[in-house]
Amino acid sequence: MSNFVKDAWASTIGEGNPVVFKSTTTGGVDVPSVIVDSMPSVSVTVGSITIADGGDTAQGTTTDAAVVTDANGTISGKLRGLVKLLASVISGGLLQIRALTSADQVTVANSTLAVTESGTWSVRAQDGSGNALTSTGSALDVNLKTLAYGALPVIKIGATVTVAIGASSAASAAITATVVRLVSTVDCFIVFGAATPTATTAGLFLPASTPEYFSFTSGQEVAVIQSSASGSLYVTAAA
């Protein structure tokens, strides 16, 4: 094979790559051919590929409707649904709490709500004077009328007991009621309790001529002591 032919093949295959040349006879003419023992590796870099809008059925289109429930939908629709849900509870970067509607309200038809459950229950409420009403137990019976009296001073009038207010503690007899109305003619201090409680100036202050309504444990007594002058305390039981 001529040097020209060898150089031509070498430049085509690449210097340093082993080749084997041979010739064949075709029509009485020697034709050079080449057997390549090895070729250099070739790497190909593919650029970005654009898929037309809607071309991927799972991904969806830019105009897919928002999916806000547990339903089938495209990725685009579900992402749009997430954005819609977040936008409904976030305003100005702050999380909003949805206002309650009539569908969230519970109406109790009876005046007494009975709740029974295992374990320990703790209920915290306040009467009209801000005093805590506490009831703890495995069975809880809350009288709604009693709680309502604390917010609205309306009672069914029962018996009224008069207790003299002086420099020493004085107590009423046991009172059968769950709510009591107290009003005094002078400033004084009061306390509730069983078996003749003792009032001191560390007790609850009751200003003169100012009716107060209290949740009361039936059977207890009301004790009173003056602030600076003697007078009378009127205790009215509420049925």
C-alpha cells in the first residue's frame, strides 16, 4: 500500500490507534481496507429539552384547575391546589383562624349538661365577680343556670338571711342554694365555709350597697367582719 494511502487512513483513524491494513483484489485491482482494533471513546453532551405544554400528561398544563381534595389530578393541578389552600389561611404573612359559623355551634336544649367520662376532668369558669368556679371528678355535672347567673344577675328569689356586721366574725346559718346574692350596708369582708367559718380582713372585700352574686356550695355558711364600721349583711338564696 502506498504511503499516501497509509497516511490518509492514519489521519482519518487518528495517530496512535492500532490498525491493520490489508488489500483485496476486485476486478484485478488491489483495494486497501482497514481493520480497526480500537477506537477512541467519544462523549456527547445533550442540551436542555423542551416539552410542549400538555405534552406530559402527569405533569399537566399551566391552566389545569386547582385540586384541593383527595382526588386524581395532574402535578400542576395539585401544586395549584396547595397554593390556593395556603392563600385561604395566610394574610399579610400571618396565619388566620377561620371564624366560626352556625355549622360549628352546639346548642344544648336542656338547662343541665351532664358529661360522663373516665379519667380526671377539670373545668375552669368564673362567676360575675371573677371568682373561679372549679369542679373536678370522673363524672361532671355542670348546671348551666348556675353559670348563667354569674354573667346575668337574674335569680329566682329565695329566703334572705340577715347577719350583723361587727368587729368580730359572725356567720349565718347553713344556706341551701347554689347561688347567693350578698349586699351589705357597710364595707366588709366575707368568707364561705362549713361549720361556722371565720371571716378576717384577709377575706373577700364586699363594698357597701353593692350587690354581688356568687356561686355557692349548698349547705355552707357565710361569715362576715366589718372593715371600719358595723352594719348588716343580707344573704339571699337563689333557687
